[in-house]
Amino acid sequence: MSIRRRDAAIQERRRLLIERSYTKKLRREFARMSQQVQEDYEAGGEGRAIIGMDEHRDNLQAILGELYWTSLQSAVNYLNEKFGKRFNRRIEAKADSVFDDDAELGSMSATSRLMAFFRSQALKFATTIAATSKETVKRSISALVEEGAGEGEIAKQIRGKVDGLSVARSRAIARTETLMAVNSSQYDVVQDMELPPFKNEWNASLDGRTREDHRAADGQLRDPGQHFSIGGEQMLYPGDRSGGPAQVINCRCVLTQVFDDDED
């Protein structure tokens, strides 16, 4: 196996371990939320069920914040293992440096900037996910009312409808957010390392589920700061939100760095 493919395989394993762990955590949160919705609906109807979902947003924010932090640590560990001894340069990610609101982003290290970014992302995305959950609950209740279901039946069915959607949803969220966090961390942190000239490489997971745009992009090399061309979209790394949902959601591609001596 070439050095380049080996590095891509290492990255894929790191990403997959995080994805699986947080898929389970998200799945448990969606299950908890659906049970709470049932109990709250039985106790006070739709209004109480919707209000009770504020806890869902807070829990999602905590899970996503932890996912991003774990992904950053994974990227830092990978870069230290690959480059630490070779170039005598080690990097750190410290939780206690997360997010001094008065700090100027330009004066922060890459890890501190990333943690500040991830904190804002956790709040933003948790709010979006929770809002979608609320709309799902509202639509499900309305549909059951139109079908003539009684209060008790609605309470039982609403839990099943909401919970039934959460398996694939948990996996998609964990995969997409882990990919973004790992690759963006690696892309940014490596800029703080004292390395000889290198190029960034896009590595696709080549199997039957790989979208054609990503299959075509496999092996693309770009200088730091230069965008990859992915199906007409310009992206700095796999998971870069600039690519839009069609190129980001459920993506499994990874970013690696290539040097002149990294030949087959």
C-alpha cells in the first residue's frame, strides 16, 4: 500500500470510530426526546409536548460540542503521529482555551480558532435539528388528528413516528458532522506546523455508495488555500460547507497531505 493510501485509510478509520460512537449518542437522545414527547402530550397536549422539547436542543448542543472536540483531538493526534517526530513540531488542543469571547480570532492558534468555530456551530446546528424535530412532531400530531385518532392513541403513535425517523437521521448527522470536523481541523491545524512544501489530496471512499462527483475527485491535489473542484463546487476539504448539501451530507471522503517523497 502506498503512503498516500495508507494515510487515507488511517483517516477513514479515525472518522468511522467517531461517527459510530456519536451515532449511538444521538440515537439515545432522539429516543429520549420521543419518549418525553409522548409523556408530555399525555400530560398536557401538544403545547406542553412542544415546550418540553427545549431540553432536546440543549442536549444536542452538548453532544455536537463533544463530537467536534473529539474530532479535533483526533486530527491533532493524527498530525502529531505523522509529523511530530519527522519535523520536531508538536501541536496541542486544550479544552480550557475554548472560547475566550474577547479574544481576536486572528491572534489565536488554529486549534483555538477551530474550537471557537465549533462552539458556534454546535449551537447553530443543534437549534436547526431541534427545530426540525419540533416540526416533525407538529406535522405528525396534525396528521393523527385529521385521521380521527384519540388523545391516547396520538400519544402512543407520536412516539413511534418520531422515533422511527431517528435511526437514519442520527447516522447522517454523526457522519456529516464528524467528517466536517475532522477534515476542517486537519486542514487548519496543519497550517500552524513548520512543514516543507506539500499539497492537499482529496481521497474518496471508492465503493458502490460513492457519489460520482467524489469518485471523479479522488486523487485531486491542491496547494494549501487552493480549492478542490467537486462537481462544479469549490471546496477546501471534504465536508466544507461551501460545497452545499449535495456534496456534504453523508460524505465519507478524507483529506491528506502529500510531500514529494510520499510516492508509491
